[in-house]
Amino acid sequence: MVFDFLRRGETQAPAVVPEAKASATGRVIAQMSGGRVAWSPRDTVSLTKQAFAGNPVGFRAVKLIAEAAAALPLVLQDKTARYAEHPVLKLITEPNPGQGRAELFESLYGQMLLSGDGYVEAVAGEEGLPFELHVLRSDRMSVVPGPDGWPVAYVYEVAGRKHRFNVTVPVSPVLHVKTFHPQDDHYGLSPLQAAAQAVDVHNSASRWSKGLLDNAARPSGAIVWKGADGQGHLSSEQYDRLTAEMEAHHQGARNAGRPMLLEGGLDWKPMGFSPSDMEFQKTKEAAAREIAVAFGVPPMLLGIQGEATYANYAEAHRAFYRQTVLPLAAKVTQAVGRWLSAYVGEVVELRPDLDQVPALSVERDAVWNRVAGADFLTVAEKRALLGLPMLESLPETEADGD
């Protein structure tokens, strides 16, 4: 009977109906990303407090990148022209009553560096372009994935109140720009997470230095007591009294250098720095370099000692723009330009103007001279290499094929 039951279960099993979906991995994405990924015990708010508000290296690295990227001159162009005036440029220049272009982009870059995600809200106008642009805090925003794995809404929560932004076609009220995260489909990976351990080491070293200063900036010692009868043990009352006097009269910066009055039988034995104590400062400097590396800032620009990767400050500055500032700015401005293009109904490109970046002036001059001297290139090819739009009408020499 048991075997008959099992056989009946096999014959009565329903047939598997193949699924139809937009993407082969869409259902998997939706199931694996039901909520925000937890950074072990390190959430965005805690990391921001520890590595930005509470760490000078992290603070300076974020400010340096965000301010440099936000200060880059921007150009708006399409395939045929570069615009000096355009509704998109006007909106970016005056995004809202409380911010200008630099403030808006600095907030956006800062959110991406601190959390890996940047969100921009478009306040809809009567028609065409949005009326205002606002950067939203990424720690308050969550993505709502749809059945196919793509976001269908964004939920902004503050003080127990939630506001839902539904993703609409062809334009969405919220632009989400994120950094690459290999293990999450909807949220980016913050440099703070990669630098979290180095931040802990650096903060611990700072607290250790503060404790050393509180103890007169010298290593501790030991008070040795030998009684008249050769005994080396204090009574409970004597121990409590000695501890209280030490805390009241010989600890803290205000008591630095104060002479110690010891009664009979008490002897002070100073302790020198151990080899591990001597290496503590080097550990702090190594942690500072790791934080700078995680953000892509040459340690030389942050004044960190012991860094000699670049020959001079100017070379480190150029590398900082080439490897950190420009890739971030190009990614964000391209996303903003593509997003706003859907509102105006025309394809425009927003990009940094590399020819107006002082740190890259030497390299850009070399590029212009090299392209200008390439006689085997046409005018259209030269303009394409320099990132310039095509001309609507070519010069006569170009039209003749010379």
C-alpha cells in the first residue's frame, strides 16, 4: 500500500509549465533583493558617523572628491552643436531656491561616496522639464523591485512617514545613480564599507593618543610598596586611598609634570615605551593610507606621511583627477543628462569640460597639438577625437576632399 501511494504521487504530479518573463534572471533578482542589504553591523548612518563625521581622513577624502567634481565646468551638446543656452543648462544652474549647480552636485557626489547611492528628485512642472531638482538622502531611500527585478518604485522614509515615488515611463520622478556592487542588484557599494576596518584602526589609534595625552603624554609606571616587615601587600583601605590620590592629583593634562609625594615604603618605577607602543603611530599612518586608497585619493594630497608614490604634488594632483574625479563626474553627469533628455524629448549629452580643468592643462594641450598635427585625419575625425560635436557644414577644403 505504501509503494502504491508513492507511485500514485508520481503519476499525479502536475506538469511543469514554463515561465515567460522579460529577463532570464529577473525572477532571481526579485527574490534575492527583497530589501536593503545589511552591511554586517555597519549601516549607512553608523559608517557616516564613524568614517566621515568622526574621522579626519575620511572627512577630507569625501570633501576633496565631492568639491573637486562639483566644481568641474560642464558642457551640454548634441551631435551637431554645443549649447551656450538651453533649458537643461538653466535647470542645472538653478536647480532649486536653496542650491546652485555646485551645491547640488556636491550633495549628490557626497551621498554616493558615503553610501554608494545617489538619488535626485524631479519636481514636476506643468509641462516639459521639471520645475526643481533636489538630492535626497540615500539612507532614507529604499528600492521596491518589481516581478521582473527592475525597480517599480522608490520609498522615502523619515520620522515614520513614507512617500512613494512610482517609476513611470518614459521618465521617472527619481534618478538613481549607484556605484558598482558585485553582490547587490539595486544598491551601490560605498568606499566607506571597504575602508571600515581601516577607519576602526585609525579611530582606535586616535583614542589611544588621546589617552596618552590625558596621562601627561608619557608612558605609565608602577608604584611599588614594600612594608617595614618586607610584606608587599596593601590593605583595602590603603589601596583605595592611593588610587583616589593618583586620580585626583596625578592624572590628566592639567597635572602634567606635577611632582609626586610618596610616603615611606612607596617607590615609583617608570615604564618605557614597548616596541608595540612605538609601532602604534606607524599603524595609524598605515590605516590612514588605506582609507585614502579606498576613496581613490593619493595620500600625498591628504598630508599623510611616508607616501612617495608620485614624484611631486602636481603629479599626484593630476592622477587624482584622472583616476577619481573625472570617472565619477563623467558617470554622474551622463546619467543626469540622459535622465533630463527624456523630459525635453531630445538627446543631449551633459559632460565635464576637460579643457577648462587646470590640473589637466598640460595633458590637454598635448592632445590638441597631437590631433591638430595629424594631417591624415579629416576635420570631422579630429573633432570626434577631441569630443566636439560635428559641424553642420564642412569647410570648403574638407568638402573638396583635400
